[in-house]
Amino acid sequence: IFRSKLTFFAAAKVSSSFPPPDLPEIAFAGRSNVGKSSLLNALTRNWGVARTSDKPGLTQSINFFNLGSKLCLVDLPGYGFAYAKEEVKDAWEELVKEYVSTRVGLKRVCLLIDTKWGMKPRDRELIDLMERSQTKYQILLTKSDAVFPIDVARRAMQIEESLKANKSVVQPVMMMSSRTGAGIRSLRTVLAKIARV
Ligand code: GTP
Ligand code: MG
């Protein structure tokens, strides 16, 4: 399934323009610049379909991609982007929260955490929201290539421990690098199980 063609089919800045939920959906959430768009590209081998950038806050709408008409992959705008205007920031964040807690057909949220920085208050907020709305989510540690392997493993254990009592989390924490490809195949296997067969 991850060999299928990835096609962009909708961008939404308000919930009324979300496309109809026709496919099982997997969303990628996390702080700005954590590597969401890069991961989407690496997963699907579609270099450049989801745009990436050094400048945080590039993804400014919820972007919906169709993967071989079996899955809908969703690139969410990052939160915690310091340079955006306050009101723009709040609007994105509200939109992401609304999407994550109410979207029909949403089967999994991949919450990306930068291995180096770990979990931040905004990440916890989103986790609490997903627990309340019973949205299934899993944690992906990104940019594992930028940290010593021992520290990657330590970070993963620390996060798994802190989520032990949570009900909607899908363990284990996965360690990823879009740059080296580490973890990409394992993640494909996990996510392919969610696709329409
Ligand atoms: P927003 O759209 O602003 O929310 O950002 P994003 O989460 O989509 O991040 P994006 O994929 O655009 O990547 C941000 C920066 O991190 C880029 O400069 C990437 O090259 C870099 N990056 C992404 N993945 C990796 C990785 O696995 N390792 C390393 N070292 N850098 C990465
Ligand atoms: Mg992005």
C-alpha cells in the first residue's frame, strides 16, 4: 500500500471544508518543525508532495492526501510556532483540536515528538484531548539521527513510562528518522493494518 501513488486532494482552513470521510484516516500531528511533512514524504516515497521547510510553520492548513484510494493521510499544521501572529496561531490550534477530537473516520493520530527536545506542554495538551475523545494515537520520536542512540532509547523509555496509565495510546513509542530511513519500514507495517483492504 505504501507503494501506491500519493495524491493531494484537499486543504482545509476551517472544519466546514474538510472532505467527506470516505477512507480510513491517519493524521500526523506535532510541534512546528518536528518533521511531519518530511515523514509523510519518506513513508510514501513521494519526495516533495507534502512540502517541507526549514522555516517552521510552513504547513498552514490541514492537508489531505489520498494513498492508493485505501488510506487518507493528513498533514496537520504544527503548533507552538513562535513567529506567527497570536490570532493565527490560536486559529490553527483550535482547528487541529477540533479535527483530532471530532473527525469521523480518523483511525490513528501519529504524534511526532522531536527526540532531542522530548514532550512539551502543548504535546501533553493534545494527548489529554485525545484521551478524552478516545482518539487512538501513537508516539513517533523524530530526527533520531540527530541524537546518540543511547539517548534515543532513553527518551523512548521515558515517554512510554509517562503514558503507562493512558488508555488510547498505542504502544510502543517508535524511533524514526526521515533522513536515514530508520523506523520507516516498521511504521509502514503498523499503518498498513489500518488501511481498507
Ligand atoms: P511544520 O509544517 O512547520 O509544522 O513543520 P513539519 O513538522 O512539517 O516539519 P518539516 O517536515 O517541514 O521539517 C522541518 C525541518 O526538519 C526541515 O529542515 C527538515 O529537513 C528537518 N528534518 C525532518 N526530518 C528530519 C530527520 O529525520 N532528521 C533530521 N536531522 N532532520 C529532519
Ligand atoms: Mg509541515
